[in-house]
Amino acid sequence: MKRKRYWITIFLISMILPITLIASSGAHSGKINFPPTLSSYNDSHLSDIGAILSHRVQQEPLNLMVTLLFLGAIIHTFMASKFQKVSHYLQEKHKEKMRRKKQDIQYTGDVLEEVSFLSQLFHFFGEIEVVFGLWVLPVFWSIAYFYGLDASISYFSSINYTEPMFVVVIMTLAAARPIMRFAEQSLKAISKLGRGSSAAMWFTILTVGPILGSLITEPAAMTISALILAKEFYAREPSKRFAYATIGLLFVNISVGGTLTHFAAPPVLMVAGKWGWSMGFMFSNFGWKAVLGILIANTIYFFVFRNEFGQLKDLKESDGSRHLIKWDMRDDKVPMGVTLVHVLLMIWTVRFAHYPSLFIAGFLCFLGFVESTAHHQNRTNLKPALLVGFFLAGLVIHGGLQKWWIAPILGSLSEVPLMVGATVLTAFNDNAAITYLAALVPDLTDSMKYAVVAGAVTGGGLTVIANAPNPAGLSILQKFFSNGFSPLGLLLGALIPTIIMGFLFMLL
């Protein structure tokens, strides 16, 4: 009990202290808007990128602080697996302590906690989905300290949270039993062209799933593809090298697979309306190249790992099956009418993806329909979707504060460096944020517009934060990486398909 009181006291102090500091601070300058608009820096006379960034830090020192906090969040994502390992170590140590004191408890009457608080704390820090949300807290209090609580509230209230909310809804709909059954059966039918083998199913999921993202949006395609990969591939315990290669390939393919249309990929959606890009424009300039790149990358990985397909364990013999969705009902059949309603709800959600009041209303209808057809459903688990929404909301908040340095860097590059630069920047920031900031740069030529979007979608698989659907895929698949998920492993797995996509977008 003393230990509990100690941690509760620390928590209360950590919550009250920032408010006390802000209330007593004399740092408030009377300015209520942060971040400043790009035009407010009045640095159009500067041409050197270093001079521009230095000038902007001098004009607004808080720019540097919030960027360092953003860097801290990125480093934290790479350290997440280390926190998980510490958590496991502390829990094992706690279990050993319990065993040693087991005899003493019956005499003293003390109750020893089953779970170690420190272990759970490190486990929480090791959850990639919560990282950016955690690092939002010092951002909030930093703005409040320098410019007052109203300024911080004003910035956080100005953020558009439509995309995180949409991802929560579409992930939940896509994971429903009728949709998953329909998608799995469809992919298995296509895989029969390759005799229905494990390799054929793997190739089909990584080809058709991402391309499907151009119709049902990338987050939905990611959810469906990851869930089926979990059942058909990851639960059969592939080698570590093959597992990272597959998730890297999946993330890259999903990122470019949504470019056949102008509404499915978040980085395209950010600029399509403003730049007048239609569905025909997207397919002729991006879509067919993306399909070609997906086929080339999948084929190369297939031949590299072709001998490992025969080494996959049978699902009944594998421990990985414990991570799969457990269907609640014995009846494995789903009536066509039930599936049709779910498909219509998916169409409604995709069609009104930019109108929260409409897609949330559809989501409420979905929850009611699932309840009334419970015999053909699995339990609706909102936790994974909510964690991903939390991750994306934190990323959007951080991303809105990085335009002071991203916009001038993008505006200073020519076509090829711009594409490479957008690819690299995407690895450290959501690719939709990259294209959004590019849209703020005046006088971009058509070729430069193409370059920045091509770079943004090309780099969308390099890290978890590079593309909005990636956290959704990770939330489903990370449990199959027993020693914790490694961002470096993802980077290496995604590197070859990223290079392939980059060359195709650049040269064709």
C-alpha cells in the first residue's frame, strides 16, 4: 500500500506542478497564437535554408523546443522494444519475489500484488501506439507555459481530428467477421490461380489487398490485409527475417496502392482538390506505376524467400494461433444479407470519410446491427482501433508544429532532390503532413507537385509513423514478434520495395 501511495503522489504532483508553474509564470508575452503563420516570419529575402531556419528559431524559440519534443517521440518509437524487454524482466523478477515470499504471506497476512506496477509502466511506455500521445503532454504544457493556457487550448482545438476518427471507425468495420470472411474467401479464390498454396496466398494478399485500398481506403485495406496475413502467414511462425520482410513489403505496398484514385491515400487527398487531380490523372501518372512496382517487389521477395514457405508450421502445431481473433459462434457461415449490410456500411463510411457526423452515425448503426446479429459476429474490440486513433491524433498534433522547418526545405529543392527529400522526410513525419505542407509552398511547378507526392507515397512504408494506416497494421501484427517489434527491422524490410517504387516513379 505504501508503494501505491508513493506512485499516486508522484502522479498528482506531475499533474498539478505544470498548472502551478503556468499560473506563476511571467513568460506570457501577450501573444495568444502558436504556431505562427509562415508569412509572419517575413524572411522571403533569405535564400539560404540555414539562415531561414536560424531566423525562425530566433523569431520563435518555441519552434525548436516542440521539434526537439517531436524528435524525442521518434526516438521513443525506436526504443519501444527496449521498454518491452525491461517490462518482461521486471515482471519475471516480481514473480520470483512472489515465490520467495509465498510462505511469509500466510503468517503476516500481507497481500502481494500479482502484477508489478513498474513492469506495467514500462509495458505502457513500450506500446508504440501511445508514444506520440504521451509526448503531446509536454507540448501542451510548453505552449501553455510560454503563451498561456488559452493559447495551448486554442492550438489543440484547431487541429482537424477527422482522419484519426475515420481510422478508428473503418478499422472496426473492416475487422468485423462478415467483412473478413468475405475478403478471405475472395482472396483464396484468387490464390487458386497459383493452386492455392501458401506462397500463392501470400502473393495474393500483398498484391490485391493494397490495390483494394484505392477503393475502400488505405486504412481499411491495411486492416483486412494484416488480419488475413496474421492468420495465413504470421500465425505459422515464419523466420524473423521473413516476418520483417513481409511487414515491410505490406507497408510500402499499402502506401502506393492507394494512388489509383484521388480519395483513398491520405497524402493524395491532401492535395488532389487544391491541385485539380482527378481519378484519371492519378491512374495515368501514379496508379499503373504503383501496380507495376507492387508486382515487381512481390516477385523479388517471393524468389528470395521461396524456400521458406515450405518451412511454415501447420496452424494447429503453431503457438501463433493464440494471437488470432477468436470467433465466438460455432456457426462458421455468414448469411449473404448480413454481409451485404456490412458492405453497404463500409461504402457509406468511405463515401463520407470527411464528414465525421455522417460516418459516426453510420458507425452507431453498425454497432446496433452487430448486436442484433450477434450469432454471425465476433465481439467488437475497440481497443486496437482506439489506440491507433490515439497514435494518429498525437502525430497530427506534432506534425502541425513542424511546418516551420519542413516547408522551407521542400520549397528549396528541385524535382529529383524534392522527391528524395520527401521520401526521407516522410520517414520522420506522416506523409499526408508532407504533402499538406508542400501545398502551402507557392509557385510549385507540375513536375515538382508530382515529385513531392511520389516521394511521400514511396517512403510511406519505412517507419510506423510514415503513413497513417501503418499503426493499424502494426497493432494487428506486432504480437507475432516475440522479442518486441523492431523499427530497424521494418526499415530494412521496406528498403528494397521503397527503392523499386522510387525508381519507377522517377524514371517512368
